[in-house]
Amino acid sequence: MRTQNVFLQFKRLVHQHCLQERSIPFYANLLHLTPHHLSAVIKKASGQSVMFWLNRAVILRAKVLLNTKGMMIYEIADRLNFSSPSAFHNFFKRITGLTPKEYQTKME
């Protein structure tokens, strides 16, 4: 039961903070766990890593913004708190297999 409770709390925190924070220690600290223990609990509860859930949350927000008419990719990168448009581009391509522009074109 504790494992599922931690997992649900973690997902709630990711939803609240993923645009500003993408580090395991940040979430571990909020849950009063060590980063290693948080990683083990999330893996046990979901079969996925902490970074899977963090990246998934960011990608879902990115896709919503990429489908928003009139938003430029550099604006989306800034809104998602990436250090540069190219950092966002590389992140998005690594996770989805598409560049942000390719994703936009595909969704049109």
C-alpha cells in the first residue's frame, strides 16, 4: 500500500512541478525519501523509472503546446523551461523520435 501511495503522490508532484523541476533529488526531497529509494519505489509500483514519468509529463505538455496555433518552437522551449530551443529540440526528438517541427507537421 505504501508503494502505491508514494507513486500517486509522486505523480501528483510531477504534474505540479515538471515545468520547473526535472531532477530526482527534488522529488525525493518533497517525499522525504532518498533519490535511490524513490527510484526503487517508482520502479516497483509502475515498472518504469522516475525519469520515464518526468519525461512523459514534459512531452505531454510539449505536445499540447505544439498543437497550439501561433506558438513558435522557441516560445514553447522557453515555456517548458529548457535552456535553449536546441535543448528542447534534442529532448523532444530523443523521446518521440520526431523533431518538434516534424510533430507539428504530422499533426496538421
